[in-house]
Amino acid sequence: MALDGSEHEPEEPDPEADFRDPESDSLTIPRVDTEDAGSGLRADLEADLEAETIETPEVPSTDAEVPGELAKAFWALVIVVNGAVLGVSLGVLLLVFEGDTERGGALLAGGVLLFGFAIRRYRAFRTSASASEDGTDDADDQTDEGESDDRPDVGESDEGEPNEESSG
């Protein structure tokens, strides 16, 4: 038929011919040299563990490269954002699959609040960091446009002298 080989095709080699045992009608498993050496499995495993010891390279500490305040703010934000992701995802899962509006809604709302807190905290840190780079330590003197607040303090006139009203 169509699957039978034609008389013009060469014979295909038998890949298992090298493993045939002439004494039996089955395949033999090739032997490895260490199996014939007389050692047991335990000795072979111990020899492998001793031979494969790898020296661990020392990693330089990067703590000195990052300011402490930045590292503290970073890890605090990581924890808050992880909590927000957990709350939002579990809240959505409970709402969609369980229909539990009480717990699911609370988790979803809590996650959204944590995201808002993380954004607020990030912006506050970014503002304080940019203010410290400018040489001022007080971030409250900056307005939204990044210009300093030139309004006189209470009790001062435009010239920086005390008002007559506030001197008492």
C-alpha cells in the first residue's frame, strides 16, 4: 500500500542495533565505568559534592552608596505599594468570584487608599529631596510652580521691617 516501502528505497538503519543482546531478545543498558569500580551510591554522591564546591564571590556592600533617608523612603514605599497591590487584587477577586461585597469592597478601598498614600508619600519625598538639592531644607517655602514664596511673614511689612500694628 502507500505506507509500504518501495523496492528502490535503501534499508533504514536500526538505531537499537548496537544495544541488542545476542544472548537474549531484549535491549541492554549501557554500563558506566564508575558503576563497575565497586563504589556505592553514597560514595559517588559524596565525591560529586566535594568536586563541585564553588567559591562564592564576595559582593560589595552598596549601603554606602545610597543615603539612609533615600533607602528608608524607598523600602517604606515598597511595603506600602505591596500592601496596596495585595488589597486591590484580593478585593477584586472577592468581589468578582465570591460576591462578597463587604470584605471585597473593604479590601479594594483599602488598596486604593494605600496607593493614594504611596503617591502622596512619594511626591512629598521628591519635593523635600529637590528642596535639599537647592540648598533649602524647608519644602513648605516652595509653591506648586517651584518658585519660592516671597510673601512677608505675619508682623512684617513688604520691606522686612516690623509693622506698627504688630509691635504692640
